[in-house]
Amino acid sequence: MKVENLPPILVTLKNTNHHPYMQGAWTPVYGEVNAFDLEVIEGKIPDDIDGIYVRNTEIPVHEPLGRYHPFDGDGMLHMISFKQGKASYRNRFVRTRGFVAEQEAGQALWGGLADPYGTSLRPGFGAHEGLKDSSSTDVVVHAGKIVSTFYQCGEAYLLNPDTMEQEGIAGWSPLDGVSAHTKIDESTGEMLFFNYSKHAPYMHYGVVDRHGKLAHYVPIPLPGPRLPHDMAFTASYSILNDFPLHWDEQLLQRNLHAARLHPKPSRFAIIPRYGKPEDIRWFEADPTYVLHFLNAYENGDEIIMDGYFQENPTPEPLAEAPEGFAGLMAYIDEHSFRPKLHRWHFNLKTGATREYHLDDRILEFGMFNQRYAGKPYRYAYSTTTKPGWFLFKGFVKHDLHTGESWSVELEEGRYASEAPFVPRIEAKDEDDGYLVSFIIDENTQTSECILIDCKRFDDGPVARIAIPHKISSGTHSVWADRQFITDGKIS
Ligand SMILES: [Fe+2]
């Protein structure tokens, strides 16, 4: 393995011992490297995949102005590229306006999610209006670029998918920003997105074409400010949401950002892909909050949507948390907010909603074969987490036709990433491919990339590939075939 180290960035963070999310698998990593001819620890690098796996992490760089929340960290992207049985690796911070300003100032300039409004020394970005746009939440590939986004609605930052060079801010980024969880329809090359804000109409929805041009942008009027995190789509429709968990409007008048579960149903807005506000059909459903959806598709008069229904969206403080962290840790502990794999049926003829759990286990961060996005699909892949912690420790594959499932559990001290599905070149059917994940090994203080053959899921990793440094834990990831990167769509 040949490794090139880039010049170091300025780091002013000193004290990490006090914070549970600055240690262990969440220990920040600062080095930016290029590495070639990665070494195989076990198995062999498949020669039947060609593309990139990109995963983000959130890295605290400066001594915080207040109390650090693990989602405040600056976005760092980690990319492994596969071609003809060889693999290379690169990682980079996303050079956001905020990252650059703090590098120049030599200190933190913005407070975080857990801090009182007004902590920041400079005007904030996004829906909250007081935070730094860290571009640390989600990553996709669209129109030939890596696109990095932030959950509080920031700008879409672009990086080159070969070199990871920074290519600035997407020209289509609207004034109210773009939320994390833009959606890619690989069959058309379109990107669907939404944003939200504290001012009317509170939400917009848009489509960016496969050349990176804004093709559609319309308001989705809501009764007040909301906190959506994800959306879903079918071949013809996009599905936005209005969940009862959102900022308390009275407290918001005093700049207090307290999320409450209000006594009202969940609502879903179904709009044709290029629809206008008057085309929106609203559906009511059981109250919950959903961080992430899986897939959605049309079936006769119905739209079917799968996602993770939270049974306890406002969890009680985590009893075993270190002092001062009980609330923060509960809200990022799946075993506290209890998401379950869930299916909604929206009947476009009658306006009725039908819904039920597909599994009673605590699961989230789902992935599926993106060639089936917006279309009927059969296989879903979810993650399991360590109770009390935002740490992935295994994967579950579901056959949604038969109800069967298979699982992989990592050994003690080994933690995974969100793991997208990688179709084999010339794949014959939907699950003909691999799950790909980075692993943090706390036992050896190393990281690796693993591949699980989805046709023999229970066998565990069929390849383990060494990464040149131990990485930090993070949130989201993407797989993009090289053909999709080059052509902008896969027909
Ligand atoms: Fe997310």
C-alpha cells in the first residue's frame, strides 16, 4: 500500500476525555490521505464491481464554544474506489464556508445543536439559523460529482469522484438551502430534494436534472416550522412529510429550539415529480417520527412506502449516560427511540392510509439496490446498533416478499458504517451483489473495508481490505457505479 499524506489542517481541540462522542469509535481523525493498492486482510477484492463507496464522518476540529453535539462536527468524506480487483482510498474534509472561516480564525466560530441560540460568533446557516453548515450529514453522487449535504439545510458541496478535489457549491443550491437526504433516481439521473425553514411556506421541494440544472422548485406549504429529515419517491411521485415532532412554536418565538411531540397525526404530502402545490395530496397516518425511509413504489391505486417508524420519538434521558449527557445520548440511541421497519399504503383513490410493522426488531439506516429506487423491490438491508450508542454493530437482510431475514453481527469492539448495496457488474437479479462498509476496530485501533456477499449473507464478510488509518464513526454513505458517475444515469 502506497500512502500520500496531505498537509495537516489546524486543530485546536484539546480536551476530548470528557465527551463520550469524542472517544472510542468516535475519536476524531484529522489526517487526509491518498492510498493506493490497498492490502487485503482476508478474501479477495472482487473484480466484478466498479465504482466508489463514500462515507461521511463528523469531526470536531476546534475547542467548542459551548457543549459539543456529535452532529456538529465538520464533514469528512472517506472514499474507497474499486476497479478491476484493485482498491484505492482517499479522505477529505469538506471545505465548507464554515470550515474555511474557522481555519482562518484559528478557533470555533459557531455554537452547536445543544447550545443556546446566540452562542455563535457569526450568523448561522440553514433552518436553525444559528449553526455552522458542516456538510456532514449525507452524501450522494449526482451529475458526475460527489454531493455533500447537511441535515439543517445548507448548501450542496461538490467534490470530484476520482480525486476528491473540492469543486465548490452546487449552482442549484436554493436560498433556503437543501436538506440532507436528496434522492437519486438512477434510471433518469434526476436528483429530488427538499428544504425546510422557520418562515412560510416552511418547506420547498425540487428536482435537479442529470446535468446538474435546477429543473423544478415549488413550495410545500406547511402550517408551521417542521423538522423533516428524509423524503421518499416513486417513479411518478415524491413524498414529503409533516410529523408531529417539531419545534415548539411558542418557545421558538423566544429563540428556544425545543422539539416536542404534538398530539396530532403524521401527515404525508404526495406530489407528482413535477407537480405544483395544488397537486399535493395529503394523507394522515399514526403519529411518529421517521429519520429514514427505505424505498417507495406504485402498486395499482396505492403508493407503498417503507421506512423506520419510531415508537418513542421523545425518549427519556439515558440512565447509564455520563453526567450531563443523558438527554443528548438518548436522542441518538436507537434503543431509546425504537425505530421499527414499517410499511405505509396510501390509497390514491380513497385517500386512506394503511400501515403496519414489517419487523419488531430495532432497526434503522436502511439500504437497498438503488436500481430499484422508486420501483417494486424485494430486498432491504438495515443496520443494528449497540444499545445506548450511535454505533452500528450489524446488518439485517430482509426478503420483503417472504418475510425471511438473515443477519450479520460484528465481533465485540468492531463497528460498521451505513452499508449500501453494490450491484455486481452484469448482475442477474436484485440481490446479486455486496453490502460494503467501513469498519472501526477498537481492539486493534485500525479500520478496514468489508464486503458481504448478499447471496450468502450469513457467511459474513467475503473480503476485508485494510484502510491506512483508523477512521471515526459517522452517519451516511453512498455507492455509485462508475457507469453512473460517467453517464449520469443507468438505463
Ligand atoms: Fe440521516
